[in-house]
Amino acid sequence: MRPDLTISVISTDNLELLQPCLRSVFKSTQRLSLEVYLVDNASADGTAAAVEAEFPQVTLLRNEERRGFSTNNNMVLRRGRGRYVMLLNDDTLVLEGALDRMVAFMDAHPEAGTVGAFMQNPDGSFQPSFAKFPRPLTEGLWPVAGWSHRLIPITEEPIEVDSVCGAAMLVRREVAEQVGHLDEDFDPIYSEEIDWCYRIKQAGWRIYACPQAHVVHYGSQTM
């Protein structure tokens, strides 16, 4: 039977944050069948052995040499069987019911191609995690790294946005198959999720941020 959600987590020598992240995924998710992949990106801190010991339900992929964000996630996207696929950073904590709510939202909104979680800092404050496309995009020029957040007012209802942060981004499987996976020309990291969102919107799908789904993001730790 096809799982509800395939989750892709990439980790490079970040075991201290990875273990709480994976624990939070399984502890906070009650209604979904999960398929979780971890790409051990040539870590030297015992990541593979620790994950095998604590999380036998996680499918482990091991890189002999380090690869970029898009390449590593695409390894999972090609293998995963879930109705939805999700990029999840290893420096996150999934709060209670967040993934359940994201999938429920997508099930209820067939026009939605992508939904992003509402990110918060470890102190509970709001962390920008969705945006309008940066202006250079409309001129055919990509920012070198990251994006310029033109923040949309915070709301209690799901809101339509241009792009969501790749640290906790859920995509409908048929959308990924239609527009293609992450562009590996963006490796090693930065801006790949903006490009993906742009292609998804160009294909006629809508992108949302879901304020009912909260994820703590430590930030700048995945590098």
C-alpha cells in the first residue's frame, strides 16, 4: 500500500540535531503512514550507525562523497512511494500534528501543489519561511544565494504564497512528476526551492503556507 508521506532528510555530520529531528517526526505524527529516508552525506560522526540503531524504520542511503542539497533530495524523490513527498531539514523539530495537518490540507485542496510549514525559532518567535518571488526572478536573474523575504502578514488561515522554505516543504507527488525534481544546477545549496516553486506555479498549481503546522527551525545548521 502506498504510504501517505515520503520524507527526505539529509544530514552531514549533524547527529546531535538529527536524532531529535527524527524523534519529533515519529512522535508528533499520529494519522499518517510514513516513509522516511535519511541520506547520510558522507558523515564522519557515526550518523549511519546511530540511525540504524535507534530508527530501524528509516531507510538509510549512504554517500561515499558529499553531494549537494538538490542531488541528495532527488535520490529520495526518485525512490519514494508516498502520495506526498516532503523535504525536511535535519535542524528542525516537528511539533505535534504538523505533518498530519499539512497532508489534511493538501487532501482538502486539490488545486494545491505545495504547502509549507510555519517556521519558528527555538524561542518560539516567528521565523520567515514563505515569500513573494524575489524581483530579479521576473527579470530572468536569480539571486546568488537565498531569497529576499517580502513578508506576507501572519494569519491564522492558510494563505497562498509564491514560495516556501525548503526546510519543511511538502509537495504533491503528481506535481513533482509533472514539473520534475529539484534542479541540481543549484547545488550545493540555496535557491533550489524557489526555482521548484516557480516551476510548480508556472504549471498552474497553487502554493500555500499552513499556520496550523508548526516546525522549529534552528537555522544555518544544515550547512
